[in-house]
Amino acid sequence: MPEQEDKELRRRSIWSGTLTFGMVSIPVVLLPGQTSQRVRLRMLSPDGTPLARRYYCPAEDRPVEREEIIRGYEIEKGKFVTITEKELESLQPEKSREIDLRRFVPVEQIDPEFLDRAYFLAPVGDSAKPYRLLTETMEKAGKAGIATFVMRDKEYLVAILAENGLLMAETLRFADEIRSSEVPGIPADRTIDSNRLKAMVKEIRNASADEIELNELKDIYTERLNELAEQKRAAGQDLISSPEREKESGHTGNVIDLMQVLKRNIEKEDSKEPAQSEKEAGDSLDDLNKTELYNNAKQLQISGRSTMTRQELINAIRNA
Amino acid sequence: MSMRALWKGVIRFGEVSVPVKFYSAVEDRNIHFRLLHETDHTPVKQQMVDPRNGKPVPREQIRRGLETDTGEIVMISPEELDSLNPEPSREIEITRFVDQGRINYQWYVRPYFLGPDGIEENYVVLARALEKEKKEGIARWTMRNKSYIGALDAKNGQLKLITLRYSGEVVNEAEIPRKKGRNFEPMELKMAEQLVDALAGDFDPTAYRNEYRRRVMDLINTKALGNVYRFEKAKKRRAKFASLTDTLKQSLDRVRKEKKSA
């Protein structure tokens, strides 16, 4: 059922809006092209209790709550200009649900150092036909679309690339984030001994293969860490049963281990079962500001909400 | 701005060895705020506390652990963690070369520019040969106690090494549903091609600025001078049209008109 599929796509998406091509609007969702699988090592007390992160003021030598903290930009040593969340929020780009393709460039002109993160663009609703039309056209022309768009209150420069009938959105670094590629020591124009070049080409061909080998791209460190942990678990060595910290209330209610929240989110994303959530109405959470999200989290009694960033709030609410 | 090398290593495969220096290709332009205690503007520090009594645990007493699927925690000693670290090495092993473009952009993490270390000849030859063959190398190396995988790439005589994500972290494109939709007419394809053509140009990254970052710096500078910042926002709207063919036609007309008047 297409509606069912769209619903599922929207649930997995991190942005939804329209891809605009001339005056053609193509409703799409953005799906992450990457997942984080890094194992996070928890910080523990000597007897194995997971620790919580807390801020404290060294001048008064006491813990401070998130509400007592403001942001400061250091203009000279020890001198700060303070900036409130509200001020930052009013500087955020106008909310927009559009990726407007006004520029198409040859794909090979986008140097790899510009590429930041990769997302898939999937068509939703009635947009399969124009989606395919655009993909086919771009693929044939070897062109990528360049645009700026707003996601999670941030403005991104993005390249839309067509590959195997799919559109990918690659966020790009801005020009001032790329250093000049003129590194020291490269001779500008050097004649190369043709025999040396031939020998090098031969070596490259000898070491060449048709396909990449996924085994060469495994995270060996994490695998070994997991193996070690599994061995120790099976042997009952240094094993501590995890207390149900979430149930604890009172004084510790506002102490939060962000790693825990993050980890849980990752687990949710990984699990095949769709998250049981009342907030399935697509992306509406993305439209709320931080205060609204906070109030939302308060109603849902999400612990640790006071130290969460906007995105963590969204994730926590989605998974509540 | 002078470039400082971050690390040195030797690219190796077959009989080839090419000593190189690493230079960061990216510059952090993010605006970094300190977190301050509101009453006295002291930068706050973070500490780890025991949730049972709220008491801070000194750094040297902190232990590490992994949570298992069963919800238990396995403690890992500092010695055990050390034993997992890769052996320090200066080798950048090229495990294989593949055709350029074989490694999808999804894998890319962080780019480095490479420069020759000492003798430049091997560097120049390797860069030229890679370009000529349209190949890129899969590299593996250990830098500051961490193992990396990367793609070795050459363009205009310059070697680049882009660190890659691990295989478990890249979403397979087969997981993204492809919808068929209705067929489009040859004419629609033609118009779409014309529209892409009309909007074609060179990639000019300097044409785009991070406006949000600029506004935040403006705000900071204004407040630093003791002045009042005026907040404002821009708005935009666009029209909607009916059928795909009509829309393509109107888009083309508009783009062409804009080009003429420009």
C-alpha cells in the first residue's frame, strides 16, 4: 500500500519538503545515508555505577543547573559577550520546506573535500513521475543540482546527485571551510620520466581490483571491543547488572547522561520494529521551537530534558 | 596562511613507497560558545557524578564499561582498552585500487590534502599515474592510536586522502524504495533536459555563504561594541502550476526570459 509506505518513509525521515525544479514541485523526504555504529564506552564509578554528567561553577564551587547557564563568546581572554537561546533562535533561517534547484553543475567539478554528509531523497505522495524524470535527466547529463535549504534550523548548501535511479542529497561545506589546496612542496610543473610513470602505472594495475571489498572496510577496533565484552560477559567477569536509573526520581531527576539518551535513540533507529509513538504525524516536531519542545518533553515526563539540545528533545519525544 | 603538517606517513603498495605529509583540508568555522554560569559569567566545568549521592567522581577513579544487549554492564579495565589499540605505525597501506567513483560519497568523512615528505618525485609520479588510470586507492593506516580507512585520490597533480566510514555505518541504497509512477512522455524528458541545460553552469562554491553564521557574528560584534542589534527576517513565496508539461514549459519560458534580461 503506497500510503503505508509513505507513512513509513516519513517516520524514518529527518526532513520532508519539496524539491523544486523550475516550477515543478516534487514532494520528498530525506533519509540518512549513514548510521553511527560506534560503541560508546560508558563512564562508571569504581563499583560500576553509570555516572551522570553535571555542570559546576568553579568560582562558587557548586553544581549549576542548565537553567543557570548561558552561552558566551570570548572576545578577549576572560571577556565574554553573552548570547541567549532566544537571540540565536531569532537569527535562525526562515523555516522553509523547499530545496530549489536553480543551478546544475558537472558532477566532477564538486571536489571530494566539499562533501559533508549524505542523505537519500525518496519521493512521497504523487511525485514518483517527476522524481524519475528529474533523476533520469540529471543522470544522462552528468549534472548535479546545487541549492541551499533549511533543516533543523540550520542552513545547508547541498548537492543533489542522481545515481542508479535515486537522488542523493550531499550537504556541502561552504567555501570558507575549505583550505587552499596549495600544500607545500608540490612542484608546479614537473616533467616526469616516462619510464617511471610506466612503472607506477604497472604497480597500480597490479594492485587493482574491480570491486571494493567490504571486509577491508570493517571497524576492527569495535569488533574486538565487542568480542572482549562478550567474552567477559559469558564468563561473568567484571559484570554488573544495570540499575534502572530512569526510575529514580527526586534529586537525580535532573542529572542526565546524554550518552544514555543517544544510545537509546540509536538502538531505536536500528531496531526493525517501528517505534511505538503517538508523534507519528511526520515531521511536525521539526517545526516547534525549543521551548515548545521542552514543554512537550515535560508533559511526557522525559527525564533530563533540561540539558537536551533541540535535536535530542525531538528524538526523545519521538521515542517517548 | 601557512599550512602545518598534522602527521607524516608512507604510502605503500607493491614495490612503491611514497612519503607524505598530511594537511587538513577543512577549517573549522563554527562559532564556539563557552557555557557560563549566568550570575558571575564564570565558564562552567563538567564533572561526572555518582547519581546515587550526587558526589563528583575524580577522573582517575572513573572506569569504563560497555552495556550489553542483556542490559548488563561489562567493566573494561584501562589495560584491556590499551591492549585493543592498534600498533603505532607510519605505514599507509593501499589494499587495492578501484575505478574512480567506485566509492560512493556516502562513505566520505574527512578530507586531507597530502604533500610530499622529502623526495617529491615519487609523489608527483603517483599522482600523475592515478589520474591517468582514473583510479583511487583504498588505504588503511593508524594515526595517533586510531585506525583509519580512506580513499586516496588524485586531481591536478595533488593527492588527497579522505577518511571513510566503516562498512557497518553506510546505509545500503537497496533499502530505499524506488517507486515507479506513470511513464513520462518523450517531450517531457526533452523539456526537462532543456531546463537543466538552461540552468547549467560551473560549480562556484564562493557564490554561497553561510548566512546564519554571518548573522550570529554580526550579533556578537554589535553586542561587543555595546550596541543594539536589530533582528529582521526575509520572506519568500512562490507560485504553483498545474500539469507537469505546462509547468516545465512555463519554467523554461521564465528561465529564458531571465537570461535575456540579465
